[in-house]
Amino acid sequence: MEYTSEYSWILPFIPLPVPILIGVGLLLFPTATKDLRRIWVFPSVLFSSIVMSFSTYLFIQQKNNPSIYLSISSWTITNNFSLEFGFLVDPLTSIMLMLITTVGIMVLIYSDNYMSHDQGYLRFFAYMSFFNTSMLGLVTSSNLIQIYVFWELVGMCSYLLIGFWFTRPTAANACQKAFVTNRIGDFGLLLGILGFYWITGSLEFWDLFEIFNNLVYHNEVNFLFANLCAFLLFAGPIAKSAQFPLHVWLPDAMEGPTPISALIHAATMVAAGIFLVARLLPLLIVLPYIMNVIALIGIITLLLGATLALAQKDIKRGLAYSTMSQLGYMILALGMGSYRAALFHLITHAYSKALLFLGSGSIIHSMETIVGYSPDKSQNLVLMGGLRKHVPITKTSFLVGTLSLCGIPPLGCFWSKDEILNDSSLYSPIFSIIAFFTAGLTAFYMFRIYLLTFEGHLNVYCQTYSGKKKRSVYSISLWGREGQGVIKNNFCFLPLLTRNNFERIPSFFKNKYRINTNVRNMTVPFFTIPNLDTKNFFSYPHEPDNTMLFPLLIFGLFTLFIGLIGLPFFNQEGMQLDILSKVLTPSINLLHQNQKKWMDWYEFLTNATFSVSIASFAILKASFLYKPFYSSLQNLNLVNSFVKSIPNKLKFSIEKTISVIYAWSYNRGYIDFFYITFLTQGIRLFSEVINFFDRRIIDGITNGFGIASFFVGEGFKYVGGGRISSYLLVYVSYILIFLLIYFFFSNQSGGDLFFL
């Protein structure tokens, strides 16, 4: 173990040759490098596979013999300051290494085909490899300054990848928004690092933990200042892991390519914030107020993310808000001190959400063959439906990921989320109610996404009109009117989405409309390839190539079986039998956490039944609203009879309530509106006031003295010209002015001025 860990410092630098060689090739041999661009996927996958092999070996070693290995080299040494560069291998590092490398390799394989048509193919793989290097360096860092360096490199790669298609204004704005939002958190992180260095005089993790705990134990630290520094440290994870109120960048970050969403916005980069809080938990756990703040931020984020995902029509934005909510669960677990549960959910969620994002990429890839490349169409849930017959492998994998995120056994997220829910019931009844309620919301919006995508009729094109009325439910209202698309020449066409297709919704924005049920049924024609053997051929949705399906199958297997590493069963002595607990033993001992008591099958099933029942009810509710149960009930005229039995007053109240909830979710909780109105525009207004004061007042005074000096100089230039007549004129003028002043004040003062 020690021999392997001794050379672990090489791991972050193994993927680094790829971006270097691509850059050198484009600089020296641009034509050849671009012509042979597809071969660059092989060194990318090869180097990542080497890192994964070493990471797997480290993980196995940690399982067999949990230990901590630290290698430190001096970087800068002065009389008063020492900065060291080190690599830390411990259970948390081994878990993160496995997570980053396995997800990274699959995303690289997937990206080879997904990005093959893009002109920025080489640039994409250069960014991805450099991102992997930055992330590997982050999780193996041994001190706060080193983590901060790689933290910023990860943020830079995120900026480049989100704005990969920088010619699109939306992508350019999204990467700027992500950059600015993360800089707020990073500034707080830097201040927190400096604050704790001032308190302890050390930046190395183990020295920092030991010194600070001793200071707290002997009451030799200012707790107000320590809590402030701890909160500033937590500001970095708030931004990086998209926690409230710095979560606004994550949905817009979906403007980047879908593999980016799977890698950095579901499995690795957003997990960096969770990793940092877990790494600093021995420092934070002795500050109960900060732990409560962390738990509070987590519970707010998980509920907010779930409510904002309810009405999103962009498939990737819906998954992004789901990621935000699940990260809230992890932060909540860390705030409660549930170290193992948080890391367990980090692992299971990473594979499940990577599967969902890659599945959405497969769906978008299929939609683009019909509607052409347009994110507004190819990612729009309103225009999807009925894809299950055309992309069965994608549909199956997406369903597995959906069920896992919903918390359905025996899939991965069930085990981890259920552990967090049980811990929340011991921590706070209010937090427990919110966590269980959010679990139901998660099941509802995830099945909404699945049903709108794969069930019902295919809405992106229409077969020859058969005269039958095809129904499909999108509206949140059970008694909303339904309509048909425009039929012309046996084909269905999608009319322009005008105000006639929308209903007004309550909103602080102007001209905001809710999608009407008619829009859900609108369709577009086949994509026609003209002048090909004098016939018209039509593109149908289809499965992607095997290089895109292979990662889906692998992630599907991970989602099915990853929960086995943390099954919460114990032996008679109270020791856990699962792999995760064996690996995390040193960290759990460091946190002074007590081992859980022995749990039998009856107790476990009792705890799990409630959460599974809530998720199942939410799934049935989504199925009733969005297919397939709704159509079955409609055919039996049960829905119409039920609707007629509801009083109009009650019906109006229900519709109004649902419309308010829909408006809240669709408009992102008006949080972006608040930031734009009160922060962005407020800062601009304040800047304009400062600019006016600077230009008109400060510069005006300076310029006024200059102008006055100019006129005085001009006046004296003519006065001092050497002419006697000019001198006499000035002399007489001064005398006249003096006499006028004298007589004026003399009259005012009664002649007393004469004696002055």
C-alpha cells in the first residue's frame, strides 16, 4: 500500500499529455492534426484507463487495509512561512478517484461519436483531459492552498466547456454566469483559508485539524471569528455544488454539450463541493452552529431544486434541477454529521445521473435527425413522446436511472437516500418531513420527464392522418381542453407558438404564458431529404451508435449493483459488513462517530416502507397525469364523470393553486428575476451614479480649475502686452470697481466703512 501510494502523485498528471500534444499539433501541424482528429480519443481513453487501474488498486488496498498515506514536499520556505506541495491518499481520496475515472472514461467513449460532427472535436478532448487532470489534482491535494489552485483550474475548465459553443449567445452568457457566480463562492473560500491560517498557522489538513481541535478544546479561539471563517470556507462548496442561493448557474450550464453535463455537472465537478465539505468535516464538526447552517442550506436546496424541476420543459434543465436537489441531500447529510450516508449517496447519484444525462444525449441525438439542430426543439419535452418504440435501449437505461433516482429498490439511490432519510428523522422532525416530501416530488418530476419523453404518441412528426383523435396530456390541469395539430396534405405541421397557444399565468414577469394542452399535441413533419432517387425519404428517431450505447449499458449496470457496496446490514457485534464502511473506517474514527447498532431485516423494511410508499404514490400520480393511466381512464369516461362531480368553486381553487405552483416552477422561483432586478440592475444603477459623480463632480472640479486657469492666463496675456493704454484701462477699471464697492457698502453701513 505504501509503495503504491508513494507514486500516487503521478496520477493527476497522466492525462495531461493529451491537451499538450493536441495544442502542439495544432500549432506545428494543424492540417495533419485536424485530418487525424479521431485518433485522439485513443490516448485520452488510454491514459484515463491507466489512472482508473491505479485508482482501483488503491481502492482495493483501502478496503483490505484502511490507512492514510501522506507525501509532502517543500514548495516555498522562508523564515516565517512554509508552503508545501503534497499528495494525500486516504479512503475519501480512493473513493473520489474511482468515481472520477470510471465516469470520465465512459464519457470520453460516449463523446467520440456524440461530438464527431463538431468542428471543435479536438478542442473538446483537450478541455476534457485537462479537466480530468484538475479534478484528480483536487482530490489528492494535502493542503488548502493546493486544493484552491486545482479548485480554480476546475472552474476554468468548467467555463471553457460550458461555453464550448461560444458562437451561441446563450452559451456565452451561460459560461459567464457560471464564472461570475463561482467567483463569489471562491472569494469566500480564499478568505476562509486565510482566516484559518491566521488561527492555526498551518494549511496542511491533519495539522490544521489537530491544532484547531486543541484550540477549541482549551477554549483558546474566538468562536465568532472561527464560525465566520468556517462559513466562508463553506461558501466555496455552496457555489461549486449549486446550493441556494448560488445555484442559478447550474441550469444555464446545460448550454454546453451533453457529455459535459454528464461529467462535470452530475458526477464530478459539482461533487467537488461535497468532497471539500467531507474533507473539512473534522474541522467543521466542532462548530455546531456551522453544522446547523450546512444542514439548513442543504434542506432548502433539496426542496427548492425539486419544486423548480416540476414544470421544466427542457429535458436537461429538468435533470439539472434534479442534480441540485440531490446535492442538497448530500449537504444535509454532511450537516447532520452523516459522513458515510453523504458519500454513499454521492457515489450512487453520480452513476445514476450520468446514466440519465447520457440517455438525454441519446434522445437529443435522435431528435436532431428530425427537427434539425435546435436546442429549443431537440431538448423540448413538449415536442417529444412515443420514443419507446424507436429507442428501446435508451428507454430501458433511462427508466433504470429514473427508478434509481426515485428511490425504488433494489437500485443504487434507494439505499443511500433511504439512509439519509432515516438519519434526518433522528436529527429534526421538520427536516425529516421536508426530506420525505421532497423524495415524493423527486419521483413525480422524474417520471414526468420519462413519460413525456417515451410514452404516448410521437409528437415530433405525424404519420398519415387516420382520422383518429390522438390524446396526450401535458397540462397540469385534469380538466383542460385538448386539441389537434394542423392537418394538411396528410401530414401534421407545427404552427408557430403564438400567444393563442398559451394561457396567462400569475407572474412577476411581463408576458409570461403557460403552455396550453394543445401545444403538447402539436407535431412537425418528417425531415425530408429531397432529390434522392426522385423519392422522399424520412428520418425517424433511432438508437445512436454502439459507442454511445456502451456507456449507457455500463452505467446501467453500475446503477443496478452499486448499492451493494453500502448495504446497511450489521453483524451481531455491531460492525458493518459492507465495503463502504470498511473503506471509510479511518475517516469515521477521526470524526468520532459511533458505529450503528445491529439492524435486522424487520427494522430495515419498516424504515424503507414509508419512503418507497411515498415514491410509489408519486409515480402513480405522474402516470395518472401524463400517461398511461390517464388515457385508459379517459376511454372509460371516468375522468369526465369525476370532473363533472367537482364543484366549480373547488375546481377554480385547485386550478389557481396549480397555476401558481406551475408559474413558480417554470419561472425558476423568480430567483433569477430577483437577481436581475435587484442585483444586476441595482449594481448597474449604482455604477452609473458613481460614474456620474466621478465625471461630473470629481472630474468637473479638476477640469473647472483647469478652465479657470486657462481664462485667467488668456486675460493676463492681453493685459500684459506692453501697451500703456492697456495698463491705464486696467488701472481705471480697478479704481472704478473699488469705488463702486466702497459706495455700496458705505451706504449699507452708514459711512463706517470709511474708517476701515
